[in-house]
Amino acid sequence: MPRKRLIFGVKSVAEEAKKGEIMFIRDRIKKDSVEALKAGQSRKVEILRFLLSLIEKRALKLPFGEMEDSDVSAVLQKELKNKKESKQMFEKASRDDLVKEIEYEIELLQVYLPEEINEEEVEKIVGRIVDENKEANFGLMMNKVMAELRGKVDGGLVSKLVKKAIDG
């Protein structure tokens, strides 16, 4: 049975979970936010609501009903990257209090992201795509590799490996 999209107030996440339907990232965040609110975990609620606002903001830029898990994952990846950069800045400024806060946020964010593929697997995929497209340029290669790996790996790593594969 195809999954129906949540439309404001039409279905609750809890009802869908009881039916055994697949729970998508956005739905999991909503559910966890409600559970954290009931448990009195104000910091977790604050972070999850912020993530939901980022996801909703992205959804508004897409045609109605077109938001998919890959889009949500991309939003979360971008936010994770921002958090990691913030952590580095706080470490340079010796702000241990803020480092601890941001580490908690990073931990929480990673719960909702798919596991990243290790470097060896990315190398294999990059090698296969480079072999299939001998005449292609760097931009085309990056496009093809990222289309296959979007949300599963950092773009910086892919860029490094594609350059290495093209030059080598």
C-alpha cells in the first residue's frame, strides 16, 4: 500500500506508526519531538523543532507534496556541516561550554541521517563511474557520483576522490 503524505492534522504520526507503515525521517523527528516534550527534555525539543523548521522551509521551496526523504536528508547534512564548522570555531575560541552544546546537537542530528559510506566504497563507486565515462570532465563526474551517493557521503571527500581518479 503506498504511503500517504502527512498533511497538517490529517493523520498523526503515532497512528501511522501503529499501522506499521514506514516512518520517514521527518515523521521520526516529529514523533521524537513530542516524546521529548512529554519527557521534559527542553533542549532536545528545541533542537528538533529547529530541524523541523529547516525541513519545512525547504518544503516550501518545492512543489506541494514533492518533499522526499532525500530532500530532508540533504537539509540535515547541510545543518550537520554547519554544526561541525561551529564546533571548530568554538574550539579555536576555547569555549568548552559551547563545544559541549554543539556536540550534543551533532549527536542528535546524526541519529536522523543515514550512515555514511566508508572511503573504500566511495572509491569503488568513483572508479566505476570514471571507467564508464572516460571522456567526461570533472563537473560531469561529480554530478554523476553525487547523484548516486547524495546524502550518504560528504561532497568534499567525493571531490577529492574524483580528482584523484581523473588525474591517476
